[in-house]
Amino acid sequence: MDRPSTATPATAREIILEIVRNMREGLEPLAYSTLPPAIFHVYLHPDDMERLRGILPRIVDEARQALDAELESMNRASLGEKLKIAKRNLPKISAPEGGWQIQILEDTSDEVASGDILISSELALPAKDDLGSGSMTKRIATRRLGGVESTKQSYEPVAPAPTPANAVAVIEYEDNGGRKTYHMTKDEIVVGRGGRDYWTDIKLDTLPDVSREHFRLRRDPGSGQFFLKDLSRLGTTIDGEAAPCSLEFVGAEKRDLNREAPVPPQARIGLAGVVFLSFRST
């Protein structure tokens, strides 16, 4: 492979700076926030890897610090923005919820020479249901070969998780924690925000409009038919139609009337108009 020769080996500082550059190159602006890549795989020549092996944990730790500092710097409003003279170009950059994941690996493909740095990073993009497309992964490849920097980006669909053989239904939803898939493998589950005294199979991170125990979903083993029991104060809908509330509230007391509504094999279940679950019987 033809490339400029590198006179000096890669230093720890250069690796950290290249990780930060990869993050900057991979920013993905949304409507109200900007997502940075969260997972980084750094590839080094075996000679560089051997020389730096003893301080790799320190490099990773300082790379995380450098990423945090870069985010803080990029989110800091300029004087013009503070005075409302200038507008911020990008929405605020959100740090990844699970923290920065960094691995430094030895390159085994003979693609890098001593002093070269290859980084492959990725971030998961939310699904765009209104456009009919699923979740995507954005991959960012940055290279410093012979001192010359380059960047390549690509988008790939996320393969859906395999459905367990014993699953009776698949439920997909999105709350404050992101997009999730739940495989129902028993004949009854509880859905809601949960809490100390409230068990839930699907625990939703969302507004308090959703009850701690919002509804129960039951499958009749004999017929395979699903039924929903609404236990909330602000209601549950099935394909836009309100399900009958099973609770009767009398002051601070409540009584279960054991009312259920049938759920079709495919349905959109709404909780207080706040969270919507896509239900599919298997």
C-alpha cells in the first residue's frame, strides 16, 4: 500500500488527540441535541502497541478526560451567543449515557505502519418512524497515515435482535432511555413507570402521566388471544381507541372491576398519550 513514510512512532498524546478529532468528525446534529460517537476502536502498529502497552489504561483514562473537556469547550457559549448577537451553529452536544468506550488494539491487517493511527467509532441513531426507517448506526473512520489525516463516514441499518423461540409477543417502544425491544415470554406482564412497591416487566422512563402500574397484558394460553387491563388514571388506548378502565376510584381507595379489552395481533398501545408501544403477537 502506497503511503507517506512515518519517521516517528505514535505518541500517547497523538493517540488522544486523534480520538478527540474522531469525535468531532462524527458529530450528528438532531433537532434539539447533537450526538457524538461513543464507542472507539483504536488500531496501532505492533511496535507502537508494544512500546505503549504498559500505559494503555492511562491513555484510555486521559482520552476520556479529553473528550469530556472537548464537549464542555464546544458547548460553552461564546460572548456573542451570551449577548444574543450570534446563534449557536449546532444544538448542545450530549455526552453518551453509557460513557466513552475506548479500546486500543494491535493492528493485524498490515494496514498501518509504525506511527500510524486508525480509529473506527460508532454511534447509534434513533429510529425515524415517520420516514418508515429503522435505527441506524453511524460509523466514523479516521486515519493518520504518515502524518496525513483523513475521515470516512457511513450509515448502516441496525440488525433487529433475534426473537427468542419461546416469545409470544414482541413489544417495541421509545422512552427517555432510548429505543427498546421487549420479548414477552410469559402469559402476563405489567407495564408502567414502576417504583419501590410496584413491580413492572416493562419499566418506562417517562413523565408521571404514566402510572407506576399502568396496564397488565395477558395472553390466554388456550386461544392465544391477548387482553389488556387498564389500571391507570390517565388512560390507555389500543389503536387510538380508549380501553375501559378496570379501576374504580373512590376517594383514596380503588377497586379492581376486572375489565379487559382484547388486543389484536398487531396494535399500537398508548399510555396517557405520552408513550406508545408497538405490539406484535408471534
